[in-house]
Amino acid sequence: MTLKTIIRSVAVLMALSTAFAGAQANTLEKIRADKKIRVSIDLAVPPSGMMDASLKPTGSDYEVAVLLAKDLGVVLEMVPTVGATRIPNLQTGKADVIISTLAWTPERAKVVDYSIPYAPQLSLVGGVKSLNVKTIADLDGKKVAVNRSTTQDTDLTQNAKGATVVRYDDDAGMITAVVTGQADLVGTSNALFQAIKEKAPQRQLEQKFVLRVNDLGIGVRKDDPQLLAWVNNWVKANHANGKLNEIFKKYHGAEIPKDVVEKWVK
């Protein structure tokens, strides 16, 4: 290959890279042009995402996505996901945004941008009542079930060095493990833990301790400032008018704390 050919090839690659970067930076324009927004949502994490008795999507994250699409004036197109595929769906262009219990972490913030939080999430360890577990140190020598690539997976892997973290590929597998007695301890969100308790009252499950209180944000690709700015303004407006609080209360049985909302809206 001659030097001239190499230079020409490099120039073509640079042009393609620039065009791709420009396309990524104009996601908001593309959404409006296509008249649809593709949202990555996990429908196996009740009450945030789930299917109702008629097998129609529902849940707090789903309703947030419906409201966002309506206010943007476009059609909602769901991109089914599990915890581990939320960010890859966004990075590969399969989805425009993530609305799927995406808690802020320093690691995730390196690869995606987060909106202002639209809801809080309590992260905890729960288990059968007979187990004497009150702190993370009490997990030494015990097995804890988690959904792979969640904040619970990260927190327990980093901080519960003496425990065995048993990872499932989605919440459905993790729930089944706890309900059927394959797992006696689980790291998950408060909302999902309450759903597990309802499914298996015979297991006498209880909250053991809180891992952290997470801020849930809408995930946007890096270097997509126009879309991120629009989403941030939308979150602020819907905290101010109470619509996000209404959705949260409908599915989680509690209001978003007022002091937290005031902090986000400022």
C-alpha cells in the first residue's frame, strides 16, 4: 500500500468518525425527525417495570417513559432489556435513552451521562428471618443472590469480601431463587424485595440492612448535550408540577421526599 493510499484511507476513516460523532450529538433532532423515542426498559423489575394481567407493560419506569414521549411529542418504542444490557443497548445505538432503575455510580458515569434524578431507590440486603445478619460483615461465609451488573452486585462484590455473590442474569431468575429456597439472602431494591416477600410469605423474609439510597437517572449517551439538556429540563418541570411524584406514589406507596425534590429542581 502506497503512502498516498494510506493517507486517503486515514482521511476517510476520520470523516466517518466525525460523521458518527455528529450523529450521536444530534440524537434529539433524530428523535423528532423519526417521531419516536427508543427507551430501554426492564419489564421484570416490579413495580418499576412489569407486565399487567393483560400482558401489557406497566410500572413506574414505564409510565415515566410514556410521559416523556408524550411531552416530546413522539411515539414511545420500548427496547426490552435486563440489568446487564441497559448500557450496551444505549452505547450500540439500539436505544436513545435508558429509563430502567439506572442508579448513579462512578463507574457508570464514565460511560453514560445521567439526567437529574427522577426518583430515589432504596438498596438493601434481605433474607430469611432465621439468619442473624445485621451488617455487611455478617455476610462472611454466606451466599447472597443478586441481579448481575446492578449496584447491589457492585456494592457486595467490593465490600462483602467474605461472602459468595451468586449472580443471576435478570431479576426474574433472582426472584425465583429466593422464592424457591435456592437463596436465603438477596441484594436488591426495596421495591423488588417487597414484591418477593409477597410472592413467598412462607419464607418469612425481612430486611437485614440498607446498602445505600440510590438516585435514579435517565441514561443518555456521552457527548449528547442537546438531548441531556432537554431531559434535565423535563425532569425539573415534572418534579415541579408533581407528575413524577404521582407516578412514584402510585407504584411505590410513598411520596418522593420534598426536600429531595427541592434539591433536584433548583
